[in-house]
Amino acid sequence: MSIWFVTGASRGLGAAIVREALDRGHGVIATARDASAVIEAYPDAPDGLLAVDADVTEPGQLAVEAGLARFGRIDVVVNNAGYGLVGAIKETSDRAARDLFDVNVFGVLNTLRATLPTLRHQRSGHVLNIGSVGGFATAPATGLYGASKFALEGISEALHGELAPLGIRVTIVEPGGFRTDFLGGSSLRTEPATIADYTEGAGPVREALARYDGQQPGDPAKAARAVVDLAGLAEPPLRLQLGADAVDRVEAKLELVRRELDRWRDVALSTAV
């Protein structure tokens, strides 16, 4: 049995991961701003579940001490808490951008600061950062959300190198579209201000996202199974894409980068002293 620490555990992919881990007999420290939503999903209160109120933007409220008091260790840390933001870069207010990064980036850093001392002491563990394919290949109208997940990519790459000598593994998961409530009002915020000049560039994505809710191709239960499987691997990947749409977008981005690198290679190499 492993002990899982999952943020954003009350809905969406986080809730699916909690359920899958519990079904396999693992212990789960499930955190959410309102942990009662987690408890309500498990009326029989399984022994392996500890649901705790925690806001990732408030370091002092993280539930690590409660989890250690209950289970004695933490084996897997799932940084899942986060939300989306729709709006062209210029349409996005400073407040909205900072609030987004407070949760999607600094919330992850707060969780890592709270949990990594335990993993380092154990000389074992696995950090699973739930990113997005949008953090590898972003799109108009989702640039700030993509930027927050790009930041998570950079954090994960560095952590991978820093923690590997200590026996701690790191994986960033890059899901495509999964049929959760992520595109609903609880997990997706849309900037109300629109600028006519950006209608052609950002407008189609805004409209597509509005139509996409409930039509996503991915099954969150299958995604959760893939995520929980990672913790049992001796050599897990640094990145794991989930969904055919994620695979397609990553392949297209890699092809674009390779094509431009080859085209501009002479210019790149011409800058040596």
C-alpha cells in the first residue's frame, strides 16, 4: 500500500485519481478547499481516506502534518489543484493573471515545499504534476493558462534532475480533453473584456471551448488508472501525454520546432565568437 497526497481532490481528474487509488487499497490524503465534497463522495468513509480542508495558496494550511499523523509517510504527491483561464493576452487583467499563477504555479511550489522534506527523508517517492497538453503547445485565447502550465513543465524538468539522486521520481502528466467539469464555471474562468482586434485570432477558440464542454473525448476514469499505474513503475517517464488529441498536438509541435530549427540553423550557428 502507498500513501497518496492529492490536491484539488474534490472534483474532476483529482477526484478520479482519489477513487482509483482507494479502489486499489492505497491510503489517500485528499485535500480541497472544501473537503466535505470529498467526504460526501464516500459515505462509507473508507479507512484509507483522510479528507482535509486545504488551500494551496496558503502554505500554512497544507495538510501534510495531519497526513503524517494518520499514515506515517507520504509516497506519492499529486499536484492537481488548478483551473483554466480564457482570454487573449491583452484581454487578461493583471489580477486574473496573478490569481491564476498563485494557484497553478505557486500553489504547486507551496505543496512541494511542504511535502518534499518527507520524501527526501524517506529517500523515496514520486511527484506527479498534473499539467496540460496546453503547457506544451498552447493556443490563442488560452495563453496565460498555457503559460502557467509551461511553468510547471520547467519546474518538473528541474525537479527531475534534482530529486533523482535521492530516489524520488518526477512525472508531469499532459492531458488533452477529458470529460470532467473542467470547462464548467467551477474550473474555467473567462475574461469578460473582449477587444475587437483579437476576434479573428482568439474568437474561434473561445467559441470552440464553449461548445466542447461535455464533448471531450477522454474518459477521466481511464486517465486516473494511467496516473495511478505510474506510481508502480520502476522507471516512469518524465512526461506522459493522455489522449489522442494530446498526442496529436505534441507531435505537431515537435514537427514545427524541428522544421524551424532546420530552416534557421545557419543563422543560429552564425552567432559564435
